[in-house]
Amino acid sequence: MRPSISSSAASTKVGAAVGAANAAPPARSRRRAPTPADLLLLVLLLAAVAALQAGVARGGVSQDLLLRTAGGPDQWVDARRDADYNLTGPLGTTVVTVRDGDAWIARAPCRNQVCVRMGHLHGTRRALVCLPNRILVRFASKGQAEGPDAIAH
Amino acid sequence: MPSPTEPLPPPQSGTIAPVATPGAATLRRGTALRTRIALYAAAATVLFVVERALPNPVPWVRLGLANVVTLVALLEHGAGPAAAVVALRLLLGGFFTGGLFGPQFALAVAGATASWFIMTAGVWFGGRYWSPLGLSLLGASAHAVAQIAIAGPLVAGGASLWALLPLFLGLSIATGIVTGLAADALLRRLDVARGVPGP
């Protein structure tokens, strides 16, 4: 995609300029946009944005899963470890399953089973809540668990 | 005895004709370079202030037109003069927008410093591969990262804002393309005005 205008008439001038540039490299870039390196950089940056976005959607840096029940103290578990957790509430035992960084409620003693149908949790945006059994499951950093995240009954 | 018209030709042929404009090589130091820096800084300040005054659909996101001037100064005169232009633009811009030494000023300083640093590194280590577009992309990305890094402790009360990085980085890619193409076009015009054959 080289412009053909300069190749015939001004080739000697261009050649001389290139020779001078090679003799004493100028401080400025003389390439015409976009160069292959420009496009490579653009692709890399877009890939970085996509990867970062995926990381943020997955919960960013936090892999700490908060399990909160009405009666007991908050429990923190590592979401990178696959396990089942039994949480006891007023109605009975709710089972939270953690697999491959995802968390979901596998079994619940409540009648409507809304919390089971809430599906998988894999990010900070949502929380799994079982109101009848008074249970909350969400990803959060340990420092920021307090505050406006208490369960409203 | 010289005729009254004799003193006139030297200024005409010496300073006004575009062919005889001193090139970058003769502008390394001295009054001519300082004048150039002052003009670049004035242009950058005007762009900075006008951009602030424009209505803005997305808060905090601006085109960064002043970076066009930084890039041109960097490629025309080198890292030192570009740093001088950036510093003058930050001070004057902060002065005219009323935010001198405030939190917004700190954000602008962080962004502009990071941008200057990485664009200078880009010229030094990859100057023959990148056009102004690539350098502008580098600078805009560094600007976004630096501002996110400093905005958390400075403006958001210590909360980490890294979750916003993908959004800001994506927007800075878009603005970096615009300012990079603008700088590319401007540099080509400067070449034409100077009579230098293009690449």
C-alpha cells in the first residue's frame, strides 16, 4: 500500500532524505500512520481491555466467598477450593457448593427454592440470598464486608 | 551611500520565507527553541481549557487534545522540550481552570507525566516502528492507568478503582486514536510547510 506518486518522480529526493536520516537519526518518528507496529499495539491493548473486563466480571481480585447466616458469625471461604458448605438457618440446612470458582446453592430447606434457582455466582455484582432461611452468599474482600450489605428481612 | 530600500531584503529572505525556517537541528537550544516551547505551551493550554469548557456526555472522559501538542513537541524537538511544554501546560491549565494544586491538578499531573514518560520511552526504543498513532496509544493508555492508580487514594477516599480500568482503558484507546491521527496529520503539514519530503 505504498503511495506510487513519490516512487517515480521524487525517488532520488526520498532516497537522499532516507540516507540523511540513517546518518543522523532524527528525534521524531517519520512513519506514516498506521504502521504494523501501531496496529499490533492496538490489538494488544484491545486484548488487554477484554482480559481485564473478563477479570472484573469474574470478581476481580477477590476470591473470598462470604457466607453469612442470621445466627452465627460471618464465614470466609476460599472460592478456589472446591467444597460443599452446610449453613444452618431457622428452617434447617442450606448447602452451598463451590466448584471452579463458581458458587451456587445446591439444596435449601425453604419452600419456594428461589435461592436454588438463582443459579451460579461468579462475580461481585450479585449475591445469592435465601430469605426464609436467612442466608447470604457473595464474593467480597474481607475488609469491605461490613456496611450496607446486611440482609433486610 | 546605500539606497533606502537596501536594508529591507534580509528580513524578507532570512526569516519570513518558509524555506529558510530553521529546522529542528538548529533549534537545539537558545531563544528560537524557547519561543517554540512557549508557543506549543500556549496552544496546549488553549486546547486544554477549551476542552474543559465543552459539554461532556461522559464525566471524566475527555479527548486529550493537549496531548497532540505534547506529541508534536516530542517528535519535533525531543523529550526535554516536550517535558517543558507539559509542565507549562499543566501550570497554566490549572491556573485557568481554577484547579491549581487541587485534586484534579494532581490527577492531570499524574496522567500527563506518565504519558510523557512512556511516549518518550516509545520514541527511544521503538521510534522507527511506531507512527504518532502508536505513540499516542501508548500515551493515552499510560494516562488512564496513572489516573486510576492515583484517583483511588486521592479522590475516592482510599477505595481501589482498578475495577474501572477496563472501561477507562477502552475509552483511552478511542481517544488515543483520535489524537494520534491528529498529531500525524499536523506533523505531515509541518513537513509540507517546511519543504521536507514525506515518508
